[in-house]
Amino acid sequence: MITNRAVNEAIDYIFCHVEEDIGLEDVAEHCHFSKFYFSRLFKEQTGESVYGFIKRVRLEQSAFRLKVERDRRITEISADYGYSSSNFSSAFKLHYDVTPAVFRRVSLRRSVEHPFFHRENWELESFEECDRKIAVRDVPDYRVVYERRFGSYEGLKGQWDRFVRKYGAYIREDTVFLERTYDDPAVTREENCLSDICMSVGEDCPLENTAVIQGGACIVYRFRGHVKYIYGAYQSIFLVWLPRTGYVIDAYKSMFDVYHMVDGETMYMEMDICVPVNIDR
């Protein structure tokens, strides 16, 4: 778990500015620390240097966009992240062991291999099946208390149990439980998947680890089923529904899940998967 407030602020800053020419000095200045001190602090909390984290996020976001924005040229996507064509191909191959063009061709095959429940089989939904579960609508912002972690989603039940016990005093009748996600596990290694477990709080909450999850226009997919099928629901949105509809994911906002019901014994749940989109198509 990432417990340092400044490091969490740095991660938020990096995700908001990853398409810009930022580096250690920019991130440290944003957090009001010297770059030498902050470099050590960031690596202690995340296991990565600031430079390494920025580089990895850029490559993984570009890989995700190669997968879902199939009408765009590879050179256009690489330019979004400050790469020339040749530099992008070299850096991408070093990270993924394949060129961007090959990655795009095999992205469907990569995505159907469940990264967490490795023995589970699942299938992409048809467009019609997926479309019946989706509405595009405005979603409110949520002010939340959160805890951030790297790693597999398989251990989330224990994380949630501890989280609810820890912040039980702030639970009200209208409290909403959410999870904010930053990565597609089909393109990001399991140990690097970043997520926040959250619950809504009031403006008067005195805790430091609070944030606002931005809503706005979202694809809202109503999920009902076992936790192991959430990954497949996301992939159906990315690989089936988005290409047919022309909606484009808003890269400056995070995806998040809003929980409505969870059975802790069977791990059956009902929730809304919220994917922010740009509505100008």
C-alpha cells in the first residue's frame, strides 16, 4: 500500500500530465520537495524511480490506445507521448518484446488470457449483449477517502475488510463504495496494476487521504456476477462495444466501479463499471 501523501499526489500528477514533457524535477516541484529527497521517497514507496514510473505509464497507456483506438495510426499515438516513430518502436519492444504493430495485431489474443484467475475461461460478449447492459450518462463526482495499492485484484476482499474496519466511523446511510482503476491488466503486469479502494465521505471529513473522483459523461455498464468475470466485462467494453460505437475514452479521467451489492461469501456482486468518455465524436 502507498501510504505517503506526497507520493500519492505525485502519482496523480503524473497520470494527469503523462502526455507532457515532465520529469523528476517537475514532479518534485509539484510536491514541494527537492528532487534528491523526493526521488528516494518515491522509490521507497513504489519500488520504481520517478523516471521509470513515467516511462512505464507512457508505454502502457500507448499500448492500451493501440488496442482500443484501432483507427488511429501508430505514429499518431506515439506522438501523443512525445516519441518519434523509431524511438517509440524501440522502447515499446524493450517493454513488451514485440513491436507496436505486432502488439496491435495480437491484442485480442492477449486480452482473453485472464491475468488474475489464470485457470478461468471466459468469452467476449457480443455487441448486442454488451449494449443491453450499457447506458451513456452523466455520473456525479465523488469525494472519497481512499487507500492505494499495487498488485492483483485477487486479494481485494481482505483489503476491503480491513478498509471498512479502519474507516467504519465515517460510514453513513448514504455512503457509496467505489474502486478506482488506472490500468488495463491486459497491458500492465499484474504486480504493477494500480487501484484505489474508496468510500464516499462528506466535505467535512478531516482525513488527509481524500480525493475527488471525477464523473461526467461515462459509459456505465451494469455488472452482475462473480468477481472473476469483471475482467471480461471490461474487455468486452474495450474490444467489442467501443469500436462499434465510436466513443473515445477520456484519457484524463480514471475508470471506476460503483458497488451496489457484494456477497462476501459467494463473491457475487452488482456494480456499475464507469468509463469516462469524450462525448464529442
